[in-house]
Amino acid sequence: VVFELFIRSRYVWPQRRMPVLQNTVVGLVNAEAQSKLLQKFIDDFSLSSAEQTVLSRGRNASLTARKKGKGGESMYQDSTAFEALLGYTYINDKVRFTEMISWIKLELDKMDGM
């Protein structure tokens, strides 16, 4: 939820037609995109042991959603872990959360060609 809110806030301005905004958001908030972003995040971002534990617990969470697409269960587990980590830091450490969101913003800027 935290990630989707960030993405929606990022792309709502400059003003876009609702279908374009929705397609942009869905393209970044889906499991495949989040899984790819998590892999880059893990490579580039130093995580504390508590954060690594949250990632592990989020990844091991029971999945009830159907696993569609080419990534299968692993992709959905990565996505869940990524969301769990962002939610955890949002609640427990606003400064660290801001660092993570800043890194994500830079990655999205690269993807957007900014």
C-alpha cells in the first residue's frame, strides 16, 4: 500500500488522463516490476539485519493469490517481501524509509529517462 501510494503521488503530476495514470501505476506496482526493483534494491542498498529479517518473513508469507504471469511464485514472494519491507520501515523508521524511497525515486527516474 505504501509503495502504491508513493507511485500514484509521483505520477499524478504533471496531470495525466486517468487511463494513462492507471496504466503507469499498474505497470510499476505489479509483482513482476516490484520483483525486479527488489533485486536491484538488494544489490545497491545495504540492509540491516532487522530489515533482512523482514524481507525473509515477507518472502515466506503464505500466498493466497493466483500466480499468473511468467515469474510464478518466486516473483510474488519477492513482491510481498518488498512491500513488507517498505511497510515495516514506514511504521518503524521514517528516516530510513525516506532513504529507501529516495533510492526508489532515483531508479524510477532512470527508468523514465529523467
